[in-house]
Amino acid sequence: MPQRRPSIREQFYERYGREPDSIWLSPGRVNLIGDHTDYQGGLALPIALPYSTRVAGRLRQDRMIHIYSDYGREDIHLPADDLSGLVKRRPLRGLMGFVAAVWHLLEYEQGIDLLILSTLPIASGLSSSASLSLGILAVMTELLGKPVVTEQLIAQARRVENDYLGVSSGILDPLAIARGRADFALLVDALRQDGRHVPFDYARYGLTLWIIDTQTPRTLAASGYDRRVRETQAASHVLGVPDLRRATPDSVERLTDPVLRARARHVVRENQRVELTVAAAGAGNWDRVKSLFWASHQSLSEDFMVSTPVLDQTVGWLREMGVGARLTGAGFGGSAVALAASEQGEEMARRLTEHYRDQGWTLPRFLEVRRPAQGLRKVTEDKVPEDVID
Ligand code: GLA
């Protein structure tokens, strides 16, 4: 008989000899459309994924920090006082960096045992970083006996990224992860710093969503991202608006600098595409959604210039097969998101793999997303929830 994998609670007990007092499940996210809009007050349309980070924790009597993560089998033991030292030398890095950031942010005094299990691919543009921050934040907040308030957690997760890890990122990731809802997408409005659930029930129409990890390193992601943030700020400055959400398509075309014009054009039209996607999905017009995916990719590639030859080829091949596809997240490598008829999945994966093999590229990885998952949640039973992949 195949052996059942021990639950996170059992694994915690085995490792630390005590039951955990708090367990949270924090999913990854994929953005369906609306990329590079959030830092200009724009719109985005993410869903939470069935792939996630689970965090279990318990306070200790002493001031030791124990962290075990199944990703890379990291096993960290250190005195809590070392964390304060680490925080002084920001930007923080690695798993210990995340814990040190939260420890400092929540003004911790105590030692802690943490166990972290993940099914979410790292560095693939699926927001493993915000997923980890939110999971650790939720557990460490609860262990202090404080209420876990979503809005607070979202703001704190942004601080972890921006102030402690030195990564500039917008509201999209923490909002998507904290507020995700099964079978719905979240229409993120970065101007209001909030989101509204909108139906995105592709499964009911015989479609499946795929994340195709191109397995290309996102080496330029940080510097390229920061440059785009500056370019769009410059464009809104020239246009005399606080952000590009408040610019019109016509005004953008009057920008004389061709680079700023192209960047601003992407943002303004991408916001429109998000609204059109919400309307099309609501009306069950999936052919329209696919066309909007292709248009978004073209804009990210040509006007915003955050694609790569591998991503362009991938989306091109998928389009030939009639599969709606676009790069997702920050770009500069990472993943594409694709919407295909459910019975087409196997054939799509086979043909795309063949293309990659012909080119001599590292083969892509396919993650199936049968339905949008629920967002950040407390785990109370040992049973893995149905919408979660263990
Ligand atoms: C990264 C950032 C997000 C967003 C996307 C691009 O994922 O963390 O805030 O800007 O890139 O849409």
C-alpha cells in the first residue's frame, strides 16, 4: 500500500517534538492580464493558485529560532539576537531574511519553531516571495495572540518586500494572495488599493488554465523592473497626471519621447484590456478573452519590452494552436499563462515540448490550474483542502 505522506502537523511534531499552534496556507498567484499597471494606479486580474506555501509555527520558551523548509531542505538554527543584527544589514536575503524581516516588523521577542512546506515553483513569476511573506506573517501574528487582519497583512507584506528585501513591487501580489476566492478572479484596482471578485469560471466552459514555466532565468528582472517603474513615472510627469491610470489613450500618443510614449501606451491600453477581459469572461466569450491575452502579450513585448525571445516564441506557438497565451508577471523570463480547451492540454504540452527540444532549450514545465483557488487561509484540519495540490 502506498504510504500516506505525513501531514504538516505530523511533520512539525516529528521535527520539534510538539504540536504547532498555528498553521496557515498561503497560495501563489498568477496574473491573468494587466501586467505592469499596478505601480501606475492601474488594473490587474490575478487568481490564487492551488500551488502554495504552508507555514506551521509555535513559540519557544527560549530565544532560539528554528526554521525548516522543504525547499532546498534548509534547516536553520540561530539565536534570535542574530536576527536583529541581520536586519541592520539590509537588504535581507533568503529564507532567513524573510523570517528576520517579519520578526523585526512584528517586534518579536520570543524564540520560534517554524516549518515551511511548499509546492510553489520558486523564481517562476508566481509570487513565491509574497506567498512566503504572507504565510510567515499570518502565523507569527497569530502566535502573538493578535488578530490576523487581511488589510494589515497586505500592507506588512509590501513592507517586507520593499523595506527589508529591497524589492520594488506593487500591490498586485499580496492582494491576489490574501484575497483570492475559488472560481473567481480578483479585479485589482491599484488606485483604490483594493480588489473586487469577478467570475472567471473557465472550467464550466470546458477550458483549463495552464502555467507554462519557460525555465529561463529572470536575470534582468530586478533592474528592468525598476527601470520600467521610472519610465512610467517620467511619462505621467510629462503628462501632468499623478499616475497613468488618469491618462487617456489620446494624450499618451502626444508624448514626444518614443520610449515614454510606448511605455505609457502599454499601461493605458492594458487597463482597458483588463476591463474588456472581465466583461468577456462574464459573458462567456472566451474567444475574446484569448484575443485579449494575445494583444496583451504583444504590447508587453513591443511597447513595454519585458518579454524574451523564448517567451515570444512560446506564445507564438501556442497562438498557432489556438491557445490564448501571454507572458505573466514582471516578465524578463519566467512563465506564460495559457487558456486552452481541456481536451487540448496533452497535445499542447507535447507539441510545445517538441518545439523546445528542437531548439535545444531546457524543457518547459506545465502547471495545470483546473480552477482558481481560495486565498490565504488558516489550516485547522490535517486534510489537505480539495482545491490545493499537495
Ligand atoms: C511583479 C510585481 C507586481 C507587478 C508585476 C507586473 O510581479 O511584484 O507588483 O508589478 O510584477 O505586473
